[in-house]
Amino acid sequence: MDAQRRGRGDKIDPADQWVLNPNTGEYELRLTPSAAQSPVSGARASTPPTGAGGRTPGPRKTAPRDATSRHGTSRAGATRTDVPPQRRRRGAPEEPPPGRRGGRRPVRRTPKKAKKALVWTGGTMAFVLVGVGAAGYFYLQHLEGNVTTTDVGSAGASNFSKDEDFSILIIGTDKRTGEGNEGYGDKGSSGHADTTILLHVAKDRSNATALSIPRDLIVNIPDCPTKLEDGSEKIVPGLRGVRFNRSLGESGRDPGCTMRTVKENTGIQVDHFMMADFNAVKTLTTAVDGVDVCVEKPVNDKESKLVLPAGESKVEGEQALAFVRTRKSFGNSGDLDRIKVQQQFLGSLMRKMSSGDTLTSPSKLLKLAEAATEALTVDQAIGSVGTLKDVALELKKVPTKNISFATVPVVDNPAEQVKATVVLDQTKAPQVFDMIKNDVSFTEVKEQKKKEKDAQAARLKGTKAPASEVRVRVLNGSAVSGAAQKTLQYLQVEEGVTKSENGGNAPAELARTTLEYAPDQADQARRLADIMGLSGSALKPGESVTNSQGVPAMTLTLGKDFKGAGVKINAPVEAADVEKSTADKVKCAS
């Protein structure tokens, strides 16, 4: 008999059977003995626990397909497996189940370090899988069947890397799916990109940036390859000078089209996407027993039906959805002011998810796991519960004080007399995009700066060889055509590094420029690092290569941080002057 049914039969809350293991700090399934269990050696466990509504694990869902919606490919769910219990020796007394002594209920202990569960919503998505990562194989298999996936082809990464920086496009659609959502969004909408946040997490996990993209931003939408239900591919023609929200849904554009649109207009590579509809806000806020919000003045919005007194309140379900959808009661009643309110809401939701009363409650964690996986549509590269858990574990490493919320800098569209759309602010937007591409925090991260200084001091300390003695091959791993040849000319003509040569293109593009050298070339490496403006972390002790003259040489591989021949790689990126907030601060909507 499974955990859920045993809980009902014995009048025990099913959540009480997920017991904290003090040795691992994670929850494990503990079943109490009953007459229904057979003590015969080799007996097998019964069926896995059912999910919400008594459902059993089934095949994973695929994204819905219709003439006006996104297209996806099916993905089979994992096979359910029976797991035999441990055997006891014949004649030996039956031991009490783990965690029990003399039939007493085990004492629950709070882990030394509570695991964070990070949730993003506001018509978007949720990460809550950290807390249930060890909740049991069967339950994870059940969650696997909840997740919907879409094949975005080459628009995103082929897998999730725990060792690199990553960007996830969080999309909230205005499609009227789900019970009780008939009055929201646009009637008949195929699901536009109504709320969009680009979440970028730094490689060293010291900081993250959540960049909101206005739905009314005028952009160019590129041609978009999409997968049809029969497996064939269709090219959806691009559009020029249209609202950003048209990058999804219209003419069959899928989330991959929105990802391509972001790259086309910002230069930032998007690795993955997560998408949800109106139900996400309602189910997730209900699962955590409400989210605290704050408003400077009373709100009585006739359109969204939001009614709140001045000061702090708790919202969940329909009221939470009304809060993130309200525009008329905040600021200038525009979408940009609504974005600010959504960012404040997300910060509060993240603080709630990181609180001890959520993280130490099995029942809340199970509710969150159900709500999160039911609400999500993701790309196939992160379409398993195990990978989603890995994503959440990496996000968990980022301190909330270093998670910044910002909005793409924009100005009113000068082509319009009645201001309804916006365009990029070319004096600020490029700086913001460069900061994200180069992992520059929007907050001051003291520990990160100290590590960088320490690394530079350790690697760069020592004697430097004359430039004329530096032997190096230059490879182009950047996105700039001819970068290796231009750098070579600069080194030879301007810096006197005459024993250098062009090694052509690198095997693959690199995010950061590196210099690999043998131990006896350290003095040469320090000189070249000084010339190129390389930090200590860019220097990679390793092996030399043989150049065209048959002499050992270092290898300089230019990365995407290459700014041009003669421009120092570590030239500081100026922090853009944009309005921002952080996830650890309480702020009232005005």
C-alpha cells in the first residue's frame, strides 16, 4: 500500500511520513508497519505514491499544439520501478523502521543549513524542487509526468551546465488556459509574451540579474524555425518594428522564437526557457499560504478587482493574480509601473520561499512541487525533474542580497504621437546588456571582488620577460571575425611581441579569454597578461604548444570578452545608471 493511502487509512497526514534525516539534511519516506504489509523476505513495495487528486505517475506531457499555439515534441515519461525492501535474516527479530525506537515517533530536527527554494512567478514560473530533491524516487517519477516540454531546436543550449553561467527566459503568457481564467488577458489570444524576465546567473554564482523586458518594446523578430506535430520543421517569417509580445503565439511562434528575439535585440545568448500561464500565480501562492505585499495607499481597482488597505497585506490565489496584473492603481498606470510591482512581488515571494517555516514543512514542499511542475513548460534540455533540481540547486547558491531586479532601459517611441510603445534607450541599454554578458553584478559583491584581487595577485606576482621573448599562438574563440589577426598585428607592431603567430579559429567559442602556459613560461605569461589586460583567473597553467618554428609557445585564446585589438580585456564595464532593486529588501508599491 502506498504512502498516501497508508496515511489516510491510519489517520496520519501523508506529509508526516516524509521524515527529516539529520545526517543528510533531506527528507526521506518512512512507512509505519501495518497488518497489510507482509513480513515475508523478498516482498516488494507496492505502487508509488499518488499525486494530487490521487493520480499515479504517467507519461510526461508535451506542449499543447494547435494552429495558433506553440509546437512541441512528445517526450515519454520515465518508467515506474518497484523497489524491494531490505531483507532480514531468517529467525532474526524484526527491527523497527528507521528513525523509530520502541515504537516512538522520531524527533524532527531542522537542518543546520536550511535549503532555499526559489520561486519566480507573476505569470511566469517556479523553482521549488530543491526541497523535494530527496523526497523519494517514486514521487520524483510522479513529478516527471507533470512537466511539459517544447523542442526549441538551436535557439537554446543542448544541455544544462552546472559549471558555466546561464540565462533562462521566464515567460508568462496571456492565454486563457485553466479554470477560472476566462476573464483574464486577451480573448482568443494564442498566448503572447505578456510578462518576460531574462534571468542571468553568474558563473561563480556570486550574483544574478532578473531583467524585465517590456511587452510593448519595439523590436525586430527574426525568422523562426519551429517543430510541427508530425516532426517536420516550419519557418515562421520574421517581423520588423513590432511589439515584443508578438514573438510568442502569433503565427505559431513558440518560446524558441522569443529566445531568438531576445538574442537578436540584446546580443545575450539565452540557454533555456520556462513558461507558465495565469494559474501559476494562483497555485504557487496558495501552496505557500500567501505572500506578503505592501502598498503605500489603499487600492480599489475595478478592472483587476484588487482591494487592499494601505500598508502590508497577505495575498494568495485570485488576489495574488490581481496584484501582479493591476496597472491602473500604480504609478502612471502603464506597463512599466506594473513591472516594478511584479518585481517587488517576486522579491517577497523569494523571501517567503527561503523562510524556515516553508523549508522545514514536508506538506508545504510537496504542495509546491506539485504546483511548480504542473505550472511549467520548459525546453527539452531541462525537461526532467532531476535537471530542474540541478537548476534550483545552482540558483540556491546566489545570496538574495545579490539578486538584482532591473528593467531594460527604454524611452517613449518617437514615431508615435500617442505614446503606446517604447524603444531601447541607446544611452543605457548597451551597458546593461554588456554587464549581463560579462557577469558584472548590478550590486556590489565584495567577496567576488576580493577573490578576483587575490587571484590576480597570486598569478601575476613575479618577474616579467621582455616582450621580444614572448612566444605565443593566438586563437580566435570570440564572436568577432578576424580577431586573432588583428590582435597579432597589434602585438607585433605596437607591443614588440614579434615571436607571435596566428593559430586560426579555436575549436569552440569561449566566454572568457584564456592564456595557457607551461611552468617555465610563467614570466612570459605575466608579460603578455600585462599587455592584454588579463586577470589572474585567465592564466591557465598547463602545457606549451610547438609553433611553426618548432619552438615551445603559449596559447592565447580570445573569448567573447574580447573588446578589440589594443583594448584591455579587463577594462572595467561601467555600471549602467538604471533603477534597480534586490530580492532581500522589502518595498511598498506606489
